[in-house]
Amino acid sequence: MNKINPNINTASFGWIIKMAWRDGKAGKKKLALFMASIILGIAAVVSIQSFGENLKANIAMQSKSLMGSDFKIDSNNPPNEEVVKIMDSLGGANGKEISFASMAVFPKTGATKLVDVRGIEGGFPFYGVLETNPASAAKTYQQNGGALVDVTAMLQLGLEPGDSIKIGNSKLPVAGALKSAPGSNAIFSNIAPPVIIPYRFIAETGLVQTGSRIKYDYYFVAPDTNLQNLDNSVGKRLDFLDADLDTHTATSDRLGRRYENFGRFLNLVAFIALLLGCVGIASAINIYIKEKLKAVAVLKCLGATRKQTFLIYLTQISAMGLIGGITGTSAGLLLQQLFPLLLGDLLPVEVQMIYSLQIIGIGVLLGILMSVLFALYPLIGTLYVSPLQALRVQTENGTRPRKAAIAVLIGIFLFVLFFSFWILKNWKYSLSFVVGTLVTFAILSGAGKLFMVAVKKYFPHSWGFPIRQSLLNLFRPQNQTLTLVLAIGVGTFLISTLYFTKDLLLAQAALDTRSKSPNIILLDIQNNQREEVGNTIASQKLPLVNSVPIVTMRVNSIKGIPVNTLKKDTTSHISRWILNHEFRVTYRDTLMASEILEEGKWLPQATDMASVPISVSDNFARDAKVGVGDAIAFNVQGVLLNTIVGSIRTVDWSRMQMNFSIVFPLGVLEKAPQFTVMATKVSDEESSARLQRALVQKFPNVSIIDLRQVLAEIENLLDKIAWLINFMAFFSILTGIIVLLGAVRTSKYQRIKESVLLRTLGAKSRQIIKILALEYLFMGVLGSLSGILLSLIASQLLGWLLFDTPFTPSWIPFVILLPGIVILVLIIGLSNSISVIKSPPLEVLRKEVG
């Protein structure tokens, strides 16, 4: 104190910084761990924000390579005369492609596999490359009449270049392994791997038949074209012709939005970790400031003003936030390098890292703002310390003004709200997130307070000394119970909720192995093949679970208004997919188990052919803006069919079975051009392979989908996503651990006198260890159990409101997560207290005084 400016009332800001530095050196160990929690939270936010920006930038830069051209025109039908004229007016297509899913046979092994056949003509891709092994195969496969087969499929089937592949009636040599190609979907490739063949062989396959799901793409190279103007003019004309214009910029925008939404969710997970760290900061500062009250009183005795003493500690906190912001931002920029490894083939492009000054600035600023905001409430207490407190002990240092406290809380609320809006770009979602976070924190805090009140009110006076003393510690002055319950509970809540949500998603897709639910679907069965396919299934001693006829059609008019008129009407609220979609409908006389009749009357048989009553799904009725009794006309492959909405159904689309938006009664579509979908159930891989071989040899046009493989891919995809989400949720757990470490270290200084007193009175080290172990056991169980129970409620709400499926709790969080976190809390708590217990009381007191 001997260097304090004599004229302290007019002391410069430099003096405040010096005082903050000198005072901060003494308490830096107590605050370092809490600063680490801020660093972790900022690292999480910055890493996701920076990676998201990098991903969007890379998608934009590589958008041409993703599509392989500047733009394309695609359709599910061969282009009509008007579409051909439009393409000619654009200079003609530089390349074209026809694609469809089909079964392929590999004669070398006799294996069969569902593949995505892509017949290509011209120099496609015009941007990017077909990456093959050998590399020359990409250039020679068209002239030599070879096939490029997905590299993973070749490894699985034991194929090599020179072997053959049979698609329909066409047999081609395998020219090489296909590593990557523009336009291929990495996720779908796991179910139906891509096979590229020359366009001229498509007709030879004989697979383009009635009901076949064919896609026609025409690629254009026009680097100087204004794509936005082209989309506005040509795109709208093509909409009326059942075709679509897709530019490389529109493709990149769609991909960017898809991954941006996922990034926003991860950002919220990271932001919760940051909020958790801020709770630790507030708790640490509260105890830290209480220890500094005498120093504040002494400064005021020497003439320091309230403002100056306040600024000393505000400067300390700001510096801590600045260091935390810089360190956390640097860690986040390094951490983002892991995301491409975690996401793997979920990413559409290879991401090259670019560092954004905006993200760096936000990370540093976030560290300062969060530290200061959450420290302001305890800091207000320094303004009302009396100089007399330097001479006598006061249990109260004055009451904080209500207005200032409310202003700080409002500031914290607004900051969290605006930051979440910056992430979500939607006020409704932002407010819901903030309210949900407050509710979660409130419930966990309430659980901690309720436990303390219950222990105090129903204190077990008859129990042994160690357990009584440990329970007393939970509600003693300056206890850390609420902070630890929040730290442990929030992390546990996040991990458990994510685990339960993954279970919900898998339960929706899972096949019921105990029932007769089909797990093999046969598509594109022609009318003349129906009986023979059924006989083939029966010959394999397998059940024919169902046989569903399918007719393709388009909406021609709604409520008497033609579709083309509705497309031009900018005031119409009818969804575009209703007007453009080619519907696959069926006819039957009963409802299925996945359907519930909501409105109208189900009619099994048509009686009035002039206006056929149909049943539509609730989402179709909502998007088409129709109700029971409204008229809809369909174009059934050139024939107009007038219908009215007879009933509206709720359909459980999550079930892995054949569901339909539109269902006709019997007696209407039986003679329309159609194909059939059949389903059967196999018990093992061998039965599935045997059936597929038998069907592909006789019926090469029939596509076979093994739903068990689809489910396996869904589970694999969810595992990858869940792994990444859990990786981010781990930040919450890790932040909670650091807050726990800091709380234990801070409370360690509070307990030194208590431990010394107990040992002076004759307590043994073993008893003190038992007291501490029981205390941390209670807090660990309370925090983790509260988090898991809260996650059960959240998961039940998700199942009820979002996924519309019953929620069955898993035992894993209770058996693994709960004891794991409790043991972790015990280890951290005891390891930080063991030095005080082992040292003699006098040595401990001397060390603390020193």
C-alpha cells in the first residue's frame, strides 16, 4: 500500500490498472480454473462458427465441381417438345445423363447388389473430375464400353478391373473403381453405390419400363451466363413443363443451408457450455469478492472512491475475459481441424481452412462480455463496503440496490437472447432456446435448493458423525452445492438427452423382428411378372407379406383451378410440390396400421365414377389447401380423372413400410397402366442373398431393397451425427469438471480452518476423508441424477411433440453415465483436498498465512 497515490481521489486509470494487477496476482490461482471454463466455451463456439463459415465458403467455391456444370435441366420424364426447344435456345446440352436404381449381377462371384446406374454421354463432368483407379479409366470407359463401379462395392465384392457387371440385359467389363463423381450422394451411395456406364448402353439394359423411377439430366457449360436471371426466366417456364432448372449456385445454397442448420444446433450445445462456465465465473467471483471486502474497506479508509475500488476488480475480470477470449479463440481455430475427421463422408466437399477476422473478433469480444456480465452482480457488492469494515467484522456489507441487480439480470438475458438470435436467425427459436435454458437451469437449481432445505429440515441427528458433518457442509455458508449441481446436471442432461433422442430416432426406423413386418421390398414389378415373382418368393419358402399396385399420376386441377393457373398465381398458398410432384398412388379397401382416419368417411368401393371419392394424407390436405368434399382432378398418364376428397388420414411416415399420400377405392384404377411393389420377410443374410439371386436372374428390371441394410445405414449415420454432438456435449461435461475443480479449490480455502479445527479437536484424517467423500458423493448423485431425470422429461416431450412416437427409457445413462460422473466428482474432490488433510494443522495454517 505504500505506493498508493496520495491524491487517491484523482488517481489515474494507470493507478487502477497497477492495483488490479497487484491484487490479482494473489488470487490468480483461485480464478485460473474458472477462466479455463470460459476458454472451453469460447473454443467450442468459435470452432463451430469458424468451421461452418469455412464449409459454406468451400461449398460456394466448389459448387461447379459438385454439379459438374454451370447448370442443368432435369426431369423425371423424357423431355417433351417444348423442353427440347428451350434447351436448343440455350445452345444445346453439352452432356446428358439418365439415372435409375437397379439390381446388378456380378458374374465373378454370383453376387447381386442394388446400384445407382448413371448413363453418361458427352464430356461430363465439365468441372471437377471422375476420380478412378486406374486414373485412365475415367477417360476411356466411354470409348471402350466399360463400367466404373463404386470403389467400396468393389472391395466388398472382391472385384477387380477386367471383371464384368450385368445390368438388366447388358453385360459390361469393369473399367475401374470409382472413387468420387460430381452429383453422387455419399450417404445414398452406401445403400445403392454408383455405377457409371456409357449412355448408349441404357437402352440395351431394357430397364426403362412403366413405373421405373428414371431421372433425366442435361448439363450446360455457360460460365458467363447470369444464373439468377436465367433461373427467373427459364426456370419458371420449365416449372410448367414438369422439368426443373438447377444452377450450381442454387445447389451450393441448398447444401449450405442443410449444414448450417446442423451447425446451429451444435452452436447451441457449445453456447450452453459457455453459459455453464459463466455460472462458475459468477460463483467464483462471489466468493473472491467476499474475501476482498477488507481490502476494499482499507482502500476506502485511504481515500479511494467507490468507483475506483469497483474499477479495480472490474479491470481484473475484464483482463481475465480478454485472456480467456484470446486463448479460447485460438483453441477453437485449432479445434476446427478435427471436424472433417469427425464428420467424414457426411461432408459434400473437402474443406480447406480459412480464418475469419470476424469470427476471431467475436470470440475475443465474447470472452470479455460474458466474463463481465456474469461478474457484475457480485461486483456490485464492492460499491457498498463501509470503511469501518477494515476495523471490525461485519457479516453484511450492505444491500445491493434492487435496480442495479435487476439491470444486470436484464442485461444478461438480453445478451443471451441476441447471441442466440445471431446463431439461429429466428426470434421465435431464440426466445424458445433462452426460455428452455432458463427452465433447465431453474429446475437444476431448484433441485439443489430443495435438497438443501430438506436436509436442513429433516436433519438425521441420530446418524454417525461423518455423514452428519458431510450433510451440514451442503448448506453451510459459502457452500458450492448449487454451482456443482448446475455444472454436473447440465452436462449430464445434454449427454443423456442426446442419447435418448438417438434411441427415439432408431426406434422409429427399427423393424419389429417378432412380427411379420417385411424387411425386403421388391420394386418395379410389371403386371405380367406379378404372378411369377410371387411364385419365386414362395419357392424360397418365404411369405408374401403384401402386394401393392401403384399408379403414377399428377394433379391437373384443384377446386376447378388448373395447375398451370395456380403456378402463375403469386397469391396462392398451395405448396409447389403438390403442383409439380408425380404421385405414386394405390387403391385398396382398408386402412393400414400406420393410418388413422381423421375426417370424412372411408369408402372401400367406388360407386360414382364421375367424381371418385379418395383419401388423402393430412400433410397433402394441408399443403394443397383442401378439405373433405373439395374437388381434385388428376392426369393419369394422359387420362383425366375427377375426384373429391372423401376422407383425410394421419399417416405415420416414420414406419418403414409403404405409405401413400393418396389412396383410391377399389373399382377405379385396376385397368390403368401400373406396376406392383411386393414385400417379404427373410430371417438372415443367406436367405436374402438367395432370394436376390433368384429374382435378378429371372426379372432383371425388379429392384430389391433390403430394409435391414437401410436401417444399418441409418444407424451408422445417426452414430456419426451423435458422435459429433456428444463430442460437443463433452465440452459441457468438461466445463462442468473445470467448474467443479474451481469450486473445490475455492471451497478448499474455506474448509482449511474447518479441517484444522476438526483435527485439533481429535478428528482423524480417515474421518475427514470420509466426510469429504460423502459430501462429494451426495453432490455427484444429486447433480447427475437430476440431469438424467430432466433428460427423461425432455426426451418424453420430444417423442410426444416432435417425433410422435412412444419413448422407452434406456438403462445405459443410469448404469454408465450416473456412476461414471459420481466417481469423477469423488476423484476430483478428494484429490484437491488430500494435501490439507495430510499436512499437520500448524503447517497448513502457516502456509495459508504465508
